Amino acid sequence: MWPPILARRVSTHITALQRDRFFRRLAMLSGGVAAGQLFLAFSTPLLTRLYAPEDFGVFAVVIAILAMFNSVSSMRLEISLPVCRPETLVTGLATTLFLALGTVALLTLGIAVTVALLPPTVGAEMRAALWTVPIAALFGALALPLTYLRVRRGDFRTYGVVRMARLVSQGSGQIAFGLAGMTQLGLPLGYALGPGTALLLLLRDVGPEVRQVIRIRLWQIRAYVREHWRYPLYMMPASVLYEAVQFLPAVLLAATFSPVAAGFFALSQRVLGLPVRFLSQSAAQVLLGEAAETSRGEISRRVKTIARQFTFLGTAIILPMVLIGDSGWKFLFGERWGGAWVFVLTLSPMYLLRFIVDTVSNMFVFTNTQHFRFMSSIALLAITLLSFLMAPYFGFGPLAATATYSLGCSVVYLAQLFLIRSLSNAHT
């Protein structure tokens, strides 16, 4: 008796999801992202055989710089584009593009000074890898506002295609450069192909808003920044700190212990972060797009439902990565990468909580409480720095330092989750 009942309930649930605009948009966006992420996932065993842990350690430094730069390239004002007033949309777009060009110029100057001041012990490969940063940063900074313009339009199908093309071109480039014998430079140079491809696709149908950007005057830009001052004041530093928490550990491990430890951490982060990049960030952007079309009460109810659903989903995705064990890890990625599995085991609780929190973190935007995200990011950064910089003083090795980092960040993410739920209850 129960199989027909179960089948009927599952069918009813699937039908309800198909009618739900949020899940339809999430499916459109996640479809393209899934294809790209699957390509990256399947290419990772090949990359670990083309590149050594030390190469991944150098790449982790480049990614850390780019991740933190992406948070400041437009002062986080790109997030305001889906929710700003219609009459200020063109001004917002002009503001973000203008800021992107200015910040990339400053970053290029900073890289030039850094390369000039590096000690002679730093190899030529690292110096060359650093020069790929401004190239990838320029492509990514210009693509970011155009991406949120797609979110504003609800054009998640095109956005999904762009994200898929970005990931596939990134992975293909890294494989091609690796096969050509480029070691430490191959990973960052291949990565730069991703945002470059995304920018080209986004420019194919720029729309009337982009064509009107040239008419915007400086006083209009100043007025837009004054209206949306919370984004640069709270969201920008919070995003920088948040990215630092994700990517600084590999840099600190390389500096404090060895590039091999940094490489193990970077691979673990690449695998565990896949569901975050695939589903959490997609769902967060779809939820942001819903804000312009849905009541505050409905958004709050949806946030609570999504948090519950993503708890089960995250567990189902991350648990198999832990259960395959050391031998499974060696089989997938090669003998020299077996030591990375213990890092996966240590980081999995933190990534599960991050998977849930990233999905619903825009609740801070909906409720105009971005300062909570900022304070949480300060706490996360403090835990990160203390965990890795103080590790030698306590006699901790790289794994113990990573465990301390994971435990401390898990506590902060859990507190964020409870706070988001509280905000949802207050705004239902």
C-alpha cells in the first residue's frame, strides 16, 4: 500500500516545485552551473596529475587576491542593481562600471609594487603568476555588474549559460596549459579565461541600460552612492573579510608551514566548495532577484523553508566526500594527494554550515541589517588569523591549525544561521 502513496506524494511535491517560480529560476541557473561544476569536478583528477601540490599552493595565492578584489571592485554596489529604483538603474550601472575600472587600475599598481619588492628567494613562476591577477580582475570586474543586470531582468537562463561557459573555459584552459608543460603559471592563466569568456557573452546583448551609461553625470553617481551607502560601508568590508576567511588559510599555510600543505588545503577547498558554488550562490542570487517581485513576508517564509531544505541537501552532498576515505581520495586524485583527505574531514562541518548560510545570507540585505554580516565577518577573520598565525606558538601542525579554524568558523556560521532565522520570524 505504501509504495503508491509514497509515489503520489513525491509526484505532488515535484509538481509543486515545478510551479514555484523560485525553483524554476534556480533550475535554470543551476543547470548551467551544474554542467560547469561537473566539468571542473571531473577535470580535477586530471589537473592533480598535471600539477603538483606546490603549483596548487601558488594558485591559491592568486585566487585569494582575486577573491578579495572581487569584493571591492564595485564597492558591492552591484548587489543594489536588482533592488534599486527603476529610474536609478542606469546610474547604478554606470557607477559600478566606473568603480570597476578605477579599482583595477589601483590593483595593477599594487601588483607592480609587490613584484618589485618581493625578496630574491621568490621564484620567477610566482612573479609571473601575480601578473595574471590584473588580467583576470579586469574581466571579472566588468562582468560583475552585467551579471546582476541579468538578475534584475530575471534572465536566469542566459546567466546560467554564462556561468557554465565561464567554468568550462577555465577548466579547459588549465588542462591545455598543463598539457603544454606550464606548471605554476598554467592554473592562474587558465583561470583568467573564465571571466574573459563570461564578459564576452554578457556583452552580446547589453540592453538599453548599458547604452545609456555614457550619458550619466558625476553628480548622479554621487547621489546613487549616497542613496545606497550601506553597501560600501557594510557589505564591502564584510565581503572582503568573508573572502579572506575562505582563501587566506592557504596563503598562511604556505607561509607558515609549506606550499604542500597549502596545496592540500586548496584541493579540499575546491572539492568541498563545489556545492557552495553550484547551489548556494545560485539560490542566493535567485532569492535576490525575487525581492523586486515578492512581498517581504513571502521572502521571509521562503528563507526559512530554503534553510531547512538546504540542510538536508548539503548533508547528502558533503557526506560522501568524507566517507570515501584516504584510499578513495588517492584513487581519485593520485597517490601524492592522499594527505588531502584529512583536510576534507576537518573542513566538512564548516563547509556544510557555509552551504546553508550562503544560501539565505541575503536576508541581511532584505532587512537592511548588513551590519550583522559585517560583524560576523570580523569574527571569522579573527578566528582565521589566530588559528594559523598562532599555530607555531602552540606547537600545532597544519592539520591542527586547520581544525581550529574549522571549529571556530563553524560556531560563527551557526550563530549567523540562528540570527537569520530570527530576522525571518520578525519580518513574516
